[in-house]
Amino acid sequence: MSRRILLIAAVAILAALPLTFGTFWINMVITALIFSLAVFSVNLLTGLTGLLSFGQAGFVGIGAYTLGVLAKQGHPPILAGLYGVLLAMLCGFLLGLPAARLKGHYLAIGTLGFGILVYQLLTNSVEVTRGPMGLIGIPTGGVDRQTWYLIMLSVCLAVLAALAYIDRYSALGVILKMVRHDEIAAQASGINTFAVKLIAFTVSAGLAGLSGALFAAYVRFLTPDLFNEQESFRYMMMAVVGGIGSPLGGIIASLMLTMIPEGLRMLGEDNYRLLVYGTMVLFVLWFLPSGIGGLIDRLRR
Amino acid sequence: MKSFSAALAAALLLGAPSAALAQAGAKGAVKVGVLLPLTGNTAWAGKTNRIAAAIAAEEVNAQDLAGGYKIELVFGDSQCEPRAAHDQAQRLISQEKVQLLIGEWCSSASIAVAQVANDEKIPLLVNISTADQIAGDAGPYAFQSSMQNRYAQQREAALLQKDFKFDTVAIIVENNDFGLTFRKNMTALMQKAGKKIVLDITQDRNDTNWYSTITRIPNAKPDLVIVSISAVQAANFVKQYAEAGITTPLFSDYPPPPRIFERQVGAQAGKIGLTRAAFFIESDANTPAQKEFVGKLKARVQKDLNEDHHPTHWDIASYDAVRLVADAIKRGGPKPADYLKAMGATKLDLVMGHYEFDAERVVKPEGLNFLIIRNRPDGTLEVVQ
Amino acid sequence: MLTQILINGLVLSGSYALVAVGLTLTFGVMRMVNFAEGQSVMIGAFVAYTTVPYVGYVGAIAAAMAVNAVLGIILERTAFRPFRGVELNGLIASMGMSIILINVAELVWGTTPRPFETLYNETSINFGTVGISVQRLICVAASAAILLGLWWLVQYTSLGRKFRAVSEDHETASAMGIDVNQVSRLALVIGSMMAASAGALTGPVNMIAPDMGRTEMLNAFAAIILGGFGNVNGTILGALLIGMIQSLGAVYISNAYSTSIAFGLLVLTLIFFPRGLVPERVDENV
């Protein structure tokens, strides 16, 4: 029991630490936390339900631009953000309809295509999104960084808790995992796997959309380049390094992989730092096949 | 006696400059952040820009051009990428405590930097990006010292009307901010001049295959083809245009600077007789300031990067930017309100030409170098205007 | 104009096919998508560019293939073999390798886009209003030849039989005495060599730069979906389709959405044919 209290105290101290950081590092933590929401969406879709998606950046972009465009037109930002999440969920649902019938790598490439389509739409719909000219000055200022950090921490913890609950205690979690492990057996047990996959797509799209909306609200500028397929690859990379089924690993990976390249800047403003980054990813994969999350599980035991 | 007094006079004279040097930096150092792509696909330009800026800072400090302050440049690698630009701008401001900012190169990254500068109330000088709206969108802390797209395009349209005989025109652009504003401005200008637009294509800027677009040109039969395609894509386009054997005259909004572009597709451009806009080209017609700059930069790049480099207008923009910042500091000091006021009152002759800002904090185009050049079949360049 | 569009499409298809077939071979044998394939193309282009002054164009293509063969061996060891059974990790590992390769290329060759000049760039063959530069003609011809060679390899040689055996069921193949590791290594080597040839052949068409590999991959993916993962013949057909669709789509639909057109049609195809046009014969264990 006392060990538990110690752990909680340690986590609490760790969580409070960023409040003491200078502007730059707390900014890194905030952007890492926003990023991890998108990673969570991958954890839910790929880790839990076994559906590969390389198009999550599309949903992030939808959430971000909805907030950006509506807020600039004068709508209250929170409402705009909500619309962003809802629109992302709708798109997730619509994508899920055809995508739920695809398997494995077909699904991966299909979702990649979706991501590219969203990116090109954002770039070319200049009247709405200002395309490559970008959006500046989204009116969500006036919130200081410490508050942003607390907001993001709460949101991430809430989502972590929700995902953990789904994973371990709920029937939905069991069903999702069954669909991942053995779809035919799931169907044989009477589960409507199509509906299940649709739910997974919709909810994970909503999470990604939330990440996008928060991003737009925090940095207050947008350009379509932020949501290209390279971003989707980055989410997937982060999720796997963190352990595909482990949102906790995901958030840690997100923090580490955001802050370590910054720390590596001491190696010079050069390519070597990125070489080290790539090698680090490889090392984690070689020695920690279940990612950081797997390491945590092992330490727990 | 004579020699002694001569020696004394000499000693005093020699001592005098060092006394002046002791003055420089007497008021302390001003840290200026410079955001440039130092890695990634535009690093080939960013690396020499950095050297040009460094040269400017050295001169400012050696000749005390900043009114007693010393300029200390701190560089951030923004990779021409909005996320990196955002983070780097943050880093320069909160970690390195820069008081002023210069940058960035790509428009999407400049947007990010402008946002941060505005939030943190740090004056920003946008020195390379030529996007039309940046100084306005970014709020009262941003100045733009590079000629905006629409001014460049006005001049281009004027030249087209004067030098080319055409009734029908094809407009081909990339879907980035240069291309889209070019299309918008040129379409309006062409329509006003009574010319018919027979082909109007916007191509995805990540698509390197221009053949489909080029295939449509002979069919539409324009008298003139005008394009706005930047950097590498411009070279790709020109190459494919030449290979397709199209003889319609081609005019381009500014692709990569002379020499770099010529190294890439000089032969093809000569075959087509490509006419294009440029901000700077090394030639005998350069002003003394420009010739001096060319010499300095070439020597330094040879020394630092072991490369035979032909200075580009981006290098000049980087150099001039540091000098502009120093000049504003000299007249107003580094505190934001005074600095911004001083910057607005700038009247300075630098390498690119004469700098003055209008009420919207955008540089007035009249004073700046801007030329139209044409590739001759023998590979040389002629200045048309 | 239609003829010209079809010719353009054919040239595109040739280069897509070379990249896509390499990917499909790797996938068939290892069940992993090689995200470093685009960089293999880029490295092949740069190696060819660097060696052309010394060994001529044909020699340069051979040099590029040789270097990439070594690259393939390295890739197999670092990014694929350790991850058999955890294919997603292998995919990410190849992404990591991709980052490393781009940055190595930037360090070695710098980021300035360079023109890859060959003797064939200048001359064009024209029939009336239709034209194709000799370089692009070589692209098509060489692609066809290489693909033919590969098809023959897969259909008629013992190595080809081993590929097919491992693709279908690597446990059984292993039980029958086939060295699965060696076959995997060879698949990756051949795949990388094909990427090298794609780079060396299409490099002269445009400028080459370390970031040129990114878009190569996307089109190859589209081709594989249409043709079926692991299916060499199908992939070649898929590449043909994608090249033609892109060429036609850019003219008749929209240039600004050119990448989306191919993918859009792809998504449409997948809606009606969820297993691709040429489904793989994968038995699902019930």
C-alpha cells in the first residue's frame, strides 16, 4: 500500500515539474502532450482493434482547420473545437464504411490515400482554408502556458484513463481485442465486427480531431503542410516506439521523442542530430520489441 | 623633432580607431535570432544565407554600425517547416533570450515565426519570404524587407506587355502561395489588358511530372506561356519543356537564382529562350556595394564550405537584414517600441538597393533591385531590363 | 494529344513498376512493407550520378545496382529479419532506416538539387505532335527489359520457385528445407537493385535531391494495392494502370489533385474489391 502511495507521489511530483520549466521546455511538453492525443488514436485503432491506419493526420487536420476557420470567423473557440471533433468523427465514420471491409495492408494504403486526399483538399480549398497562405492569429490567446499545460495534462490523463478502462474492464475492450486477434472467431460468436470496426474508426478519428483542435488553439497558426502523410507516419512511429497497445507508452514516447531531438541540438544544427534520432528509433525497436509500454509492463512485474 | 612628432601623430592616429572600437559594444550586446533552413531540402540555400548574415554581423561590430551596441546572432534551424520554425522561434526567444528576430525562408515557416513573434511581442524582420500578407497578418511587430509578390508581378506584367506580342496566354502555376498569388494577380492584369487566357493550370507542388501539363500547351495554342513555379520544380519544368520541343515563348516568375538555375538547366533554358524575373545577377553592371558583397561572400564560402558559390539574392537579403536591424538599433535602440519606430523610419542604401518602408511595414519596391533576364542559346544571360 | 498522354503514362508506369515490384517482392517474402524503398531509389540515382563520369551511363546503372545490393543486405539485417512475426515493428524500423538514409545522403551529397545529365537528354524523337525524349524512351525500354527479366526469374528459375514458396507459406517452405533467411535477403537485394535502376533511369528526367524518394513510394503503394501484394505480375499491371490513370487524370480531371486521383481511384477500387484486383491466395486459418 505504501508502495502505491510512493508511486502516486512520484507521479504527482513529475507532473508538477513542468510548471517550473522555462517557456521553451514547457512548450515542448505541451506540444508533446497534444501530439500524444493523436498517438492515442493510433493506440485505439491499431493497438486495440488491429486496424492499420496511415491517414490519422487527415483527421487531425480536419479538427485543427475547423477550429481555426470557425474561430477566425468569430465563433467561440470551444464550440469551434467541438465542431472540429464532431466533423472528424463524421469523417471517421464515413471512412470506416468502406475501410472496415479492408484487411491489413490494403487498409493501410487505403487510409493513406484518405490522408493524402484531406491534405490536398486543405491545400486547394483556398477560399475556406487560405490554403498555402495559411491561417494566422487564431483568436485563442490569453491563456498562459502553465494553464495550457494543466489543461493538456488533464485531457491526456482523462483519455489515458478511459483507454485503460476500455482495455481492461469493459466489454467493448474485450470485443475490440477479439476483432484484432481473430475476426472470424468473433463473427462466429455473433459479434457484428463491421459495427465494431466502425466504432473504432469513429472514436479514434474523434481523438485525432481533438488533438488537431487543441493544436490549432495552442499554436494559433495553421498551414496544410502540418498535416501531410509524413505526419501520419510520425504518429505511427511514435505509437510503435511506445508500444502499439500501450497509451502510457505512447505518451512517454511522445515526450521523449519530442524532447530528445531538442536536447541533441548540442550536436550542432546539422544532420547528425537526425541521424542519431533515426538510430534511436531502431535501437528501441531492436531491444524493446513491445516498445516502451512493454518495458513498463515488465517493470511492473 | 619632425620624425618624433610624426611618430607621435602616427601613434595617436593608430590609437584612435581602437579607441572607437572600445566604444562599440559599450552599450552591451543585442541578441538577434536568425531562423534559416540549415538542414532539410532547402539547406543548400540556408547555409550560405547564414554565412552572409554572419559577415554582416562582423562588419556591424567592427565598424560600430549599431550605435554602440554589439550584435550577436543566434541561429535556429527551422528546416523550412512550420512546426520546426515554431519550436525554434520559441527556443530563440525563451532560451537564448533574443530581443529581435529575422526570418524565415519558406512562407509556411514564416507564418509560424510571425505568430510566435506576435505572441511574444518580439520584433520580426521577414527578410526572404515574399508572401503578400505576412506583414499585415502578423501584426505590428513584423516588417517585411523583401519585395512582395504583387509588386514583382506588377513589374513583370508591365514588361510582358511591352516586350512580348501576344493575344492569348497560358498560365501555369504551382499550388503554393507564390503560384496562387501569381495566378490571381496575373489573371486580373491580363484581363485588364484584353488578353485571352487559353490555358489555366494549377499543379500540385509535390508532383514532379510536368509532362501532362506540357502536353496540353500545343493543343491550346497560346502565344505566350507564363509560369510561376519555384526552386527545383522550375528546373524540372524547364527541362521537360525543352525536351518536348515546344517553341512558344516562356516567361517565368523567379525560379532559383541565376547560376544555380543555369547549372541545373542552363542549356535547356537557352534553347527555349527563357525570360524570367530575378532579384540579382552577378554582372559588370552591379553597383559597387554589390560587387564588394559578391567578393566577400565568395571568399568566405570558399573558406568555410569549400565551395565555389555564386551569391544569390537570398544571401543579399540575409546580409541586408542584419544591417537593417543594426541601423534601426542605432537610431532607436533595441527596445521594441523604439526599435519598431526606428525601423519604420529607415532610409538606407544597402546591397539590394534603397530600403524604405510603407505604412503597412512593407518595403517600398521602387528602390530595390529587380531585373528581367533571358537565356541565350549560347548559354549566356542577357539583362533585358 | 491522347497519344502523347498515353506515352507519358507509359513512361510513368515504367518507373513506378520498377519500384513497386521491389516492394511487392519484399512484401511477399517477408510480409513487411519496406518504407526505405524510396530512399533506395534516391541512393541509386545519386550513385549513378556520381559514377557516370567514370564508367559511362550503363556502367553507372550497374554501379548503382551494386551499391544498392549491399544496401539491401544491410536493410534485411537491421530492419527486417529482427522483426519476423512483429511486422508492424519492421515497418517502423524501415522508417527509421529511411530517416538515416536521407540524412546520410544530405551529408554526402548536400541538398542542392542537381541535374543528372546524360547524352540522351537533349535528343527527342517526334512523330508529328507527339514526342518523347530519348532518355524517357530508354526508361520505358529498360524498365520493360528489367521487369521481363524479373518475371522470368520468378516463373522459371529455382530461386523464383523459392520466392513463391516462401511467399505462400514460409513455415512449410522452411520445413521443406528452404533457407528462408537467404531467400529474404535475396528478395531485399533484388528489390533494392530494382529501386536503384529506377533511380538511375528516371534521375535524368528531373533534378535529383536527397528528398526525391518521398513521392516515389506513394505511387508504388497504389500500384501494389491494385496488383496484389506479393504478386509480381499483378503489380506490374497495377503500375501500368496507375501511370495511365495519373497521366489521364492530370489532363482531364485536375492537376492540383494529381496525387489524389490515383489514390481516389484506388479507394474506389478497394470499395468494390476489398482484396485488390488480384487477390492473394492467403488461406485464413479458421
